[in-house]
Amino acid sequence: MMAYENIIFEIQEHIAVIKFNRPKALNAINPAVLAEVSAALDEIEANRAVKVLVFTGEGEKSFIAGADIAHMANLSPLEGRKFSREGQDLLLRIEKLPIPVIACVNGFALGGGTEFAMACDFIYASEKAKFGQPESNLGIIPGFGGTQRLARLVGKAMAKELCMAGNVIGAEEARQIGLVNKVFAADALWEETMKTAKLIASKGKVSMRGIKHCIDRGLDVDLRTGCYLESDAFALCMASPDGSEGMKAFLEKRKPDFKGELS
């Protein structure tokens, strides 16, 4: 593994963990953070043993407090567009990973923090977590896909209200509007997140990729096309070693031992 300064990257059994690690800046995002996360993704994609990725923030205060305003304040329009595109491209890459990705939001997830969390497959949050797209308070708009993913997750009207008003909401309200899956006490968040990560890591990689692909791509097409995507993914699972192992284990009344690969 390469040395990282702005993130902590580790692999625990089949689970990769990326922790944003700029506590003095409340883990705010700058180009160096984006570059290091991209490098960690290179390592994850090269490691066939990794089955799940978890993002979280170091410390108790912040997941990601947003983009680093000290960095953005002096950007020219073209530099601002480049920074926005770099963030968007990274989040699209995270979204397209063939493995499940969980956001473990331990504190502030504002602006780019909410955007980062939304690029994950689902969000678990501490009861102390805060979410929002407050960019309008700075006279700008979300730049890492916030207007697009938020509307898809919570609906057009709610997304407009959050982005236009720039309000910050608590974890429970975020759960009620469909942004967050589950909310836990702060001291239980990591344990509960890892419990789910380990459960997912015990499944077959081909089936996890198939579920993620069908749900993500299916939302962009009509129902019939989405169902046909599912049929193709179903057939691939049937043809995979894990598909054979899972059904054989069921018939033999034992726990399956999934070892299949994606290729």
C-alpha cells in the first residue's frame, strides 16, 4: 500500500475501509483528498479479496464537512469547473464499483459530505450526524452531483427545498426522507456498520454485483428493459461457481462457502 496523508486506508479481511483524515479541517475535501481516494480505489480494484468498501470519517465530529472553502475561494471559473468535474468523476467511479459501498456517517456530512455519502450504495448514520447541501449560503450550488443524486433519493421537491434553503438536517430527519437507511447511537455506529459489511461480504460477489447493477441501471430505463437486465444478471449468477455452491449448500442443509470471482 502507498502512504496516505489525508485518508486512512486499511483492509480488514474482505472489507476495505477508507477514513477521511483531516480532523483539523473537519475532513473537508480538497484535490489531495480526491487524489488519495482515487489511489485507494486503484488498490481496491486490484485486490480480488475485497468484497465490501466502507467510507467513514476519522474522529467523532465529521464525516466530511464539505469541500475546502479555503481552496475554492480563489479558483477561477475554469478551475472551479475542473474541481467540480474531478469530484463528480470520482463519485461516479465509486458508484460504479462492482462491490457494495457503505457510508458510515459519524458526524457532519455537509455539501461534498452529503454528496460523497449519496454515491455509496446506502448510508448508516450516527444520531449526531448532520446532512445538507448548504452551498446556496455561499452563493453557489452543489458541485459534486448533489442536485442530481439528492433528487433521485428524496424526490424533486424535497431536493429543491434542501438545496435552495441550504438547511442542515439531523440524522433522523434524513432517515425519514429516505436519505439515510438507519440511525444508531454514536458508540454503536461502527459496530453496526461492520456487522452489515461482514454479512454482505459473506455473500457471493457475482450476486452482489448483479443486484447493484440491476437497481442502479434499472432506475434509468423503463420497467421492461430493467426486468430484462435482471434476467441477464440472473443467468450470470446461475452460471457462476457461487450460484452452484449456494443452491448445493441449500439442498445439503449447510452454510454456503462463496469463493467465486467477478471474472
